[in-house]
Amino acid sequence: MRALLWCGVVGPVVFVAGFLVLGATRRDYSPVRHSVSSLQLGEWGWLQTANFVLAGLLTVAFAVGLRFALRRYGAGIWAPLIVGLVGVGLVGAGVFATDPISGYPPGTPLDPPPTLEGTLHNAFSTPVFLGLPIACCIVAYRFGKHGHRRWVCYSLATAVVFLLGFIAACLAFAQQPIFAPYGGLFQRATIMIGLAWVFALAVATSRTGGRGRRRGRRRWCAGATGRAGAR
């Protein structure tokens, strides 16, 4: 289980590092204006596609480990399920490339008519941007019942800021004049805030989950020894 939980540590780091490096080295690409998905377009677009797919698979693996780790908090299946849908969304967003937007690649319209592939990309992106704040709220509720107030505050703050950033990014990519020049910045900040929460949750559950398993083994061994002595 610990290996699965650590997938939630590796996935966010790989994804964020990937789009930051690709965005900084791509010619005619502005990380401040253009979307992360636009890195799928062009000669080296396969690198961002691979980044999406790898991050998505790691997130799905983390969701499996999270299902077991959250049992000690009385959690059901909803939080891991939604995190798993976030992973599936990332994979799907990688398989189906986005449409050109905000003038990238150079020479394309700011907001061209959607294609089928671009529509599917947006459809798979939906559980990423809506699923993460929902997962934050569910985890906040579960942790709150066990007195983890810091996690409650952090999770709820992440959900609120994430949604605000998502709305700002949507307005920017809809070419609203005030927001459009900063669409890439809004989107990057939103993604990094959400994935930082996934990273922190993975670290926290990998630690408590490991201690819980060790305590469980010690209790079982002590019980078995006691029964053997009684016999």
C-alpha cells in the first residue's frame, strides 16, 4: 500500500516539473498566456501527452492506496473514487489533444471552432478540475471527525482557491479581455495548488498508514503470544 500511496507523491512532482520545463523551453509559447494542454501541440507535443498519461496512471494508483489508507478514518469509497477519476481524466486529456487556443500555435485563431478531439480533451479535463475540490471537501469532513483541524482548514482552503483559479482560467480562455493575457498563469497556479494538496495527502497517509499497519501487526503478534501462553 505504501508504494501505491507514494505514487501520489511522484505524480504531482513529475507533472508539474514536466509542464514547467516544456513551457519554459518551447519557442513562441508563453506560460503566462497559454494553457498547459497547448504543449501537446507542435513538434514536441508527444512529451506533454506522455506527461498527462504518466501523471494520470500514477494518480489512479494513488487512489487505490488511498482507499485502504483512509479506512482508519472511517472513510468510504467516495474520496478515493473521485481521486481515481482525476487520474482517468488526466489520461484521457493526454490521449485526446486539445484544440489550438489563445493564438497558440502561432497563426491560429484565439478561439477557433471546437473539433471532436478537442471536445473529448475538455470532457476528460472536467473531472480533474471539478473532482479535486470535491475530494478536498470529502477528506476535510473525514479528517475533521478525527480532530485534524489543520487538514480541515488546508483542504477547504485548497478547494476554494482551486475553484476561483479555475473560474479565472476559464474566463481567460474564453478570451475575456481582462483575464485573457494571464490564462496560462491562472491555470498553472490552479493546477499546482490542487496537486500540492494531493502531494501532501499522499505523504500524510503514507506515514500514518505505515504506522497503522505496524501497530496492527504488533497487536496481532501480542495476541497470538498471549493465546499460546494460555494454552
